[in-house]
Amino acid sequence: MNAAEAVDQLVSVIMPVYNGAQFLPETLPAVQAQTYRKIECLAADDGSTDASCDLLAADGHWQVLRVSRLGSNGARRAAIARSRGAFIALLDQDDLWHAEHLTECLAALNACPDAPAAIGRRHRFRERGDLQLTHRVGTPTRYNAWDSFPFQVIDSPSMVVIRRSALERIGGWPEEGGAAADCFAWWSLSALGALAVTPGRTVGIRESSGSMSDVDRRSRV
């Protein structure tokens, strides 16, 4: 699907899943709580052996694509290929969004029409009770991954909403490289223009042994 065929203003939420049953009961409601309602939800299950697919089915809002041992990058790419939205919102199975995350990111992209992607600021947490997210209306700032190393600003794909047209210009989401694929994507997008950074802290990045980077490494074994 090219940019001309994408549904205008529809956001495709893309989530790779691998044995995420311990996290999905918190992650799935956070997606459905979004104040921006024009969304479609696609999960690529990478061969889970737990109850992940049952939880996605019970939620009732997710299209589930079954893949096998692609790793999180390959799973993202497979789900993106099936999506229809003009915007791609990435989410890892263990992370959480403030209810205004998509609203803030779309506002930032509308305010910065030349920005290929928007970044929601993050708060790192271990337990749900430690999570401190905020919604703040204001002017988005700019970030260029060529000016400072991407991991200093973008800890996770869960922070980023990408214009489909921009993602297609860089050849889609990279499949190889594990966590380094993130950096490659941010550098490639920044070559098109500086990224917009939202004023609010709208993304919770979970720190645990079951984090998505650890899952990605183990799922390829």
C-alpha cells in the first residue's frame, strides 16, 4: 500500500507480540482509552506459546497476524504491510500510553507538516503504580537524530508515530539489526526532516526482564 492509498487521518497501531500475556492486560486498555478514536489495531504474533492471542481476541479490537520467528522488527514490518492508516503508531507489548498520546502526536504532526514523525516524551517504570504520565498542550520542539545519538531521546519505538509516506520513502521499517534497527529508522527519517517532539510525557517504557528488547533477542534463538 502506498501513501496515496492510505486512509486519511487513520492511525494504524502496530504491535509485535511474543509471549506477552503478563503485560497485555495493561497495554490493551491503554490503547482503547485513547482520546483519538480514528484508529485501527494490528498485532503480529511471532509464535507465542502463552495466552497472548486469546487476550487479543477477547479484547475484540485487534486484527491478529500470525507470523513465526521474525523477531519484533520483522513482525512490525509484516503488520505495517497489512495496515491502512496514513500514520503508523508503534507500540511494544509491555509499554503504556497516556490517553492523550495519539492526540498529542497528531497535533505535533499537524503543527509541523514537514516532520516525518512525532515523538511522545517518556517516563520509565517498573511497576504500574510508578508510572507518571502527563498531558500538556504546547508547542512541539524539534529533534534531529543526526545531532545527538537517537537512544538519548528515543528509547523505544512505542514513543513514535510515523507518517506512512515518510516510512515508505525510507524503505519501510528495517527488519534486521535488533535494537539497532531503531537507530537506523530514526536516522533515516531524520534525513527527511527533523522530528516533532510533543510537549507532554505520554509514553511509559517498562523496565523488566520481559521488556521487548529482551523478548526480541530470545525469540530469534
